[in-house]
Amino acid sequence: MTRAAHSTEGNHPAGRRGGGATGPHSSVTRVTGRVPPPAAAVDGHGDWAAAERALGTRLPEDYKQLVAAYGRGDFWGALCLCTPFGDDNPVPLTADLLEDYGPLRDDFPEQYPYPLFPEPGGLLAWAVTESSAHVCWLTEGPPESWPVVIWSRDDDYERFDCGAGAFLDGVTDRSIASELLHHDTGLAPWFDPAIELDHVYVRLDEGPRPYEERLRILRDALSPTSDRGGYEHDGMRQDEFAVDGTHWLLTYETAYGHQLRVAFPPAESAETRRTVLAAVELMGCPVRSADTIHGTSSWGPGSEPDSEPGSEPADGPSSR
């Protein structure tokens, strides 16, 4: 199903046009002011001329600036930018839609209302969503005028008459709404870079306090923190949050047993372990086990954080 085009005219001042790289697009400036970019953009830098030659087209300048600022990662749970850089990039910017879907289009042409790049005016994906929808340009005319089309796995389409920068500007300030982006607009927008994280599940006894008080103590001990959503059904809870100024992501829950799921960069295992377990102690919940689900970190009994390579002394300065 193809939905009508959405225009962003009147929502924001017009972004800078043209192919030169003489200054930032106003839409990108608004996005970076609203959603702080990471210190380092994963797969965000490389040879743009070579990338454009490989694709066979020039790319919009606002997109290049978004890639340079953010790189690959999670944009508010809504989408992940495809970038043309990185040897192990799982979401590269490639012109593969025609190769992947051309044979299916031959059998079901009614499901493909747009051509597929490199066909003239075809769809070229510049981002993917958590539900595997393609966020594309419709490559009609000069790159700075390419509109955005979201193409879902169910072959639903939404068109937005703006470029990538203005689209993200509108999504993150909530002036653009999409039925095909599945993110919680009630939360403040964020960006998490696609860096390697270890995952440890800390299983807990209940302790004397109710869930709400335990959660408050946990987040106060780790503050400042930012909401990443939650879930509640039949008395079972999940509360997700990030620890600001770090790459630590936590889920406190009773939905799959009483536990705290912790994701963190491997190099920060010692500090994360020390800080999180100190917060758990304040909650009054004895630790039953700490199991590494992904990665090489060890939080089990007898694993002293100060003995891990590269860790700082227990009374040393914190990087947080």
C-alpha cells in the first residue's frame, strides 16, 4: 500500500541546498543539537568520491554530514543509518535492491510501485529500521531534492517530500509522524553508536523493598540516566534505561525472573561491575549469580575487577 506524500514545508526553515560541502545543512545542525552525536562515528568516515563512483551516483550532502556526525548506530529505536564505509559493516550503503527484489517484482509487480536503483528514479536505501523496513531516497532529479520513501517488509510505502536531514529533523522533533517507524515518541530521542558490548545478566533475590522503590534506588545510584522504554503485563515489569555519559544500557525486570541485564563496552567491565553491584547492594537485593551472556567479561564470584587488564584501582578516578 502506498500512502500519500507528506510535505515538511512550513515545519522548519529550508535547509541549505547544493552539492558543495561549504557548511552544515541547517536540518543536520538541528538534529545534532537535539540528539548529541557520539565521540566517534562508527563507519562514518572514508573516501566519499570512491563511494559515489561505486554506487554510480552523487549522494546528498546532508546525508554525508549525518554519516560523518553519527555513523552507524541506533537512532531512537527508529532506524540505523547505512554507511558506505567499514570492512565489517552489516548495513552498508549499497545499490542492491534491484538485485534482491527484481525477480520478486517480475512475479508481483503491483507490490512495487517505484523503480529500484540503479533504474532511473529508483529507490536507494540509506537507512534500515528495527523491523527491517528500508528507508530510501527516490532518486529523481538532483540528489539534494531526493524525497524519502519508507518501504516496509509488508510492502507498505510512505513518501516524505524532504531529504534525509530534514526527515530526521522532523522525526526527532515529532513534526513528522510515520506508521512504519516503530519507536516510542514519548521518550527523548537518543543515538547509540554500534560499538561492541558485553552483556551480563545479574540475577537477584527479591529483598524487602517493592519494585518501584528498588528501581528508584538503582537509577538514583547510577544517575543521571535516560529512559529507554518499558513493559508491564500481569504484574511483570521491564524498565530499560541508559546511564548518561557512558555506553551502559540496563534493563531491570521481573518479566523473565528478577534480574538486571547490563550491556557495556568490554574495556569498561571493571568499572561497570563495581558501580552496578554497589547500586544493587543499595537496593537490598542479594546477588544470586552474574552470568555473561555475550562477551568475555566475568562478573562471577571471585572475579576481582581490579585484576582485569587495564582496570583502574578501586579508589581511583571514575571515567563516568
